[in-house]
Amino acid sequence: MLQGTGSSVGKSLLVAGLARACLRRGIAVRPFKPQNMSNNAAVTADGGEIGRAQALQARAAGVPLSVHMNPVLLKPQSETGSQVVVQGRVYATARAREYQAMKPGLMPFVLDSFNRLAAEAELILVEGAGSASEVNLRAGDIANMGFARATATPVVVVGDIDRGGVIASLVGTHAVLDTEDARLVRGFIVNRMRGDLTLFDAGMALIAARTGWASLGLVPHFAAAARLPAEDAADLTQGERRPGAALRIAVPVLPRIANFDDLDPLAAEPDVDLTLVPLGTPLPVCDVVILPGSKATIADLTDLRATGWDIDLLAHHRRGGRIFGLCGGYQMLGRSIADPLGIEGPAGQVAGLGLLDVETVLTGEKRLAEVMGRSSDGVPFRGYEMHMGCTTGPATARPLLHLPDGRADGAGSADGSVLGTYMHGLFADDGQRGAWLCRWGAAPSSHRHHEAVEWVLDQLAEHLETHIDVDRLLSFAA
């Protein structure tokens, strides 16, 4: 089990890279994260949802996605706290203190999922959540030492040297751990070193001496990680800017943005300049504005208006610019959004942006499914649905997509300048992405998104094999 001295120290990436390294060694490996918090999720083949990081790790391990790889997923919402997803299905909605009381009752689900994976694998790589040193939350813990103790799983602690204070973080973690918990820790890894690795030789030795933990490796910064899907919105960074690109796309980064890896394939296109626009910054002049998915559509629409993006969108539309809404962004483009059951907060209805002649009613049933079909111009696609809500209205007579079960998805304005769809993963499909680039005035490139991700995972595995004592790490497995 890889636990961290804090959040965002690189545990998810290390598990993905180690999973690919194990796959290349011929080991049947599975990723597992008892509890995750993320609005970036993936649909499993059995119709559930897990964190996007576990989806990437499963891909690295060469196995299908399963709800048991992430049995507890917290999806933050506005006002009502977090949606609690257990073994792929919505279980409850809880505020932070309520969730703390709920956790002991979730441990049986966590252990059930872990045992199911253990029955089909030679090795499980477990990822902790947050910090191993959060001893104030140790009672009822299911994410870190609580899980490790319940399953007698050996632990490796990861620290991030790039953020500074890594010696204090690792030695301090050792100092505050309960004695029985500390016995489970076998070693440590220092991640994201920049520059001359030998400059930290003394630091590695000092940490080992103060903690008694085995020094398993000093991992240099892995720049290609930026090409892999980010798990948290906090990890979203502006990619390479291409001022001379044929197509300029702007994406307003909503506070509760979800499934933002939809944007990665577009950002990788050499003839696309994709700008992530932070809240409070005016939308730039561009060709296309993409309104991304949202975990709390009404709350994000309120913030969109508060920052003035509604005015920017209308100005963009008047100039002849195109607007594309994905899932929650699609809902915002309509005339109204109703939440009669209070799913996202207080029950009620709000006006939408009025750019599509549709109305949305948020319903209690979440649709989770992998989907194949064809777009209205006949181009095949593969994607997935993950949404609550039913959208109807005259504009749905101009759908974007047609599905094998006879359903249609999406809607468009009469002049085709404003479009919306519930389908995620559309731009990851090379054929679909190429078709959209042609519609928007850019030539599709030779970029193959899935092949590019596979290449990065292989490079990551080689990187970790070079800088981590993987043999010794694997020898710790119980």
C-alpha cells in the first residue's frame, strides 16, 4: 500500500507506473483505492463508477475497470456536501462530519471489494488517500492505516520533494503514527526530484536513519505525466500554448468541474490552442467555447453568472463563435434547469443561458453506461454516459448522436453554432475528434490518443524501474 505524507504527492501516478511495470513482468496485478474523493470519474463495464485515477491504473494493469477497484468514491457537491458512491452506486449524500460517522459502516464494503480483487490477482497495489499522518481522523479510518491494519497490508510512505519539507514530512509522519500502525511501514519513496539526484543522497540517508524505513528510491520529476488524465481539478494546469494554431478553444474552469479529461485529446492536437480560463478571468476571443461537465450544475451556473461569463458567452455568440456544452455544460445552455427533488441543493428551478431551446429536469436516477453509436453525419464513436437529468425541447430534434438502442443524444441550435451532448469521451475517439476539428476549421492530425496514453504508461514504468528498487518493494507484499 502506498500512502502519502499529504495529498497530491504523486501516489496515483506511482501506482499506475508500478502497475504497468508489474504487467510487463508478467504479474497479474490489480489497483485498489479504498476511498477516493474526485469529481473526475469513469464508468465501469458493470455499469458503476470509480475514480478516474483507478481507471488509469486499471488500464496500466491491462485489466477491465471494476467498481471494486474503488469501493468508496466521494464526489463533492455544493451545499449538500459530497455524494457518497459505494461499489459504483450512489449510496448517500453527506457533509464532512456526517461522513466521519458513516465511515465505520463502509468498511465491510471496502473489505468485500478488496477480497474480490485478491481472489483474481497475484498482487494488489493499494493507494491511500490524503495523508498517513492525519491521526486526528484515525478513528474509523478506511482509507489509510485503518485499512492497512484491517488487512495486514504492508505500507510504503511517499513524500514529495518538489513542494519542499520532505524530510520533515516523512520523519514527522513516522513520529505521529500509532505504534501498531508504524509496524506496517516497510519503506519510503521520495517523489518529483528535479536536478542532480546525488544532492539528496544525504537526505535519503537521514530519513532512513530517523525512521528505520527502507529507502526505496528517489524518483525524478516525470514531465510526460502531464499527458495522462489528471484526477483532481486542483491538478489541472494550462498545457502547451500554440498561438499560431488554426483553432482556438477556451474552457471556463467551473468550481465543480467534472470529467475534465474530456479536454485532454483536444489539448494534445498540434493545431489546437486550448486555454483553461480560471474563475474571475474574462473569456478570451476564440473560435469555440467548451462548457465542461459539472458535479453541481445549478451551483456552477450561478458562479458562471457571478463572474460575468454569461455576458462573455453571449458576446462570443454574437460574434459568430461556436459553443459546445458537455453534460452539465449542455444543461446550462438550455432555457431552464429544474431540481424538484433537491438533488444538488435546495429544490427549485433556475433560468439557463437560453442558447439552446431545451429544458432540463434533474432526476434521482443516474445514467451510467459505456456507449457506441454514430454521430448525425455518420461518423462512429465510442464514449460513456454519466449524468442525472432529462433534457427535452425543440432543439433535441437536431441531435448530435444516434445510439444503437434507438435513442438520440444532444441538441443543436438552428444554425448549428450552439451544440450540447451528454456523451463523455467523445474527443478521445480519434475519428470523432477528427470530424469535430474539421467542422471547427482545423485539420485533424496523426495524433492517436489511446496509443499516446499507452506510450506514456510504458515510459513511466521504465522510469520507475530505473529509480525505485521494485524488486525490494515487491518483496514486502504480504
